[in-house]
Amino acid sequence: MDERDQRKLVLASDHAGFELKEAIKAELLRQGRNVEDRGTHSPQAANWAEFGAQAAARVAADPQHVVGILVCGSGIGMSIVANKFPGVRAALCHDENTARLARRHNDANVLALGARVVDAPTALKIVAAFLETPFEGGRHQVRLDYLRDHVEKKDL
């Protein structure tokens, strides 16, 4: 298995994203991936900020080895909460192309999906593209260095 395939995948959702998160989790487990489910664990009303924050905190603690996949109704709430954590680069993706670009150009380490925006077959393709695409580095690394050195430190 490729080194990227060995990363821990931390999943989280709110109630609106629960069913899609479960479909993604089942596919990742079928592939033999290392999956950690931070909840929610039912379709009952749940706070996206709480579950998204738990998963994003795991990515922030070890961004080299942990990748997040967050699902809510639109994906917007999950991306907002995840991007509050230093070192987390969450990308809301609606198709395979945006997932590949998020990885290639932004080294995104959290994928946000909207269960009311994409269906399960599309979401599984987006997840695959996100997990299989490497970061290009080069000129893109300069931008990430700026985020780390200035934006995250609020040294603007």
C-alpha cells in the first residue's frame, strides 16, 4: 500500500451528513483503510461544529499522518469549523476536479462534502480523487509557507 493509503482517515458528520458519512466509511473500510469515526453516530439532530471540531483537532495534531473527511448538509459549516484549526486546510469539493485541485495546489488535508449537494456515488469518486492525488509543491508551497508564517500567526 502507498504511504498515502496508510494515513488515518478521520470522519465526522452532523445529522444531515450521517448517511453519506456512513456510506463513505463503509467503502473506506472495504478498502482496508485506517478509519476513525468521530461521530455523529445517528441521524438525530447534531451540532456540525462540535463533530467537525473534534475531527479537525485530530488533523491539526498530526497533519502529516491524519486526513479528515467531514460531511454536513452543504459542507460549508464543516469547512468553516475545520479551517479554524492551525495547519488544517479544509476544502469544500463538489466534484473530482475540485478535489484534485485542492490536493495538488493547496495540499488540503480535510475534505468537506455536502450531503444535500452530492449523491453517494459522486461523493465516493470525490473521496477517491482527494485521497489519490498528491500535492505538487513548488510554487504552491510558497503560498502554504505564507499561510503558516503570516496568516496563522496573524502577522500581516
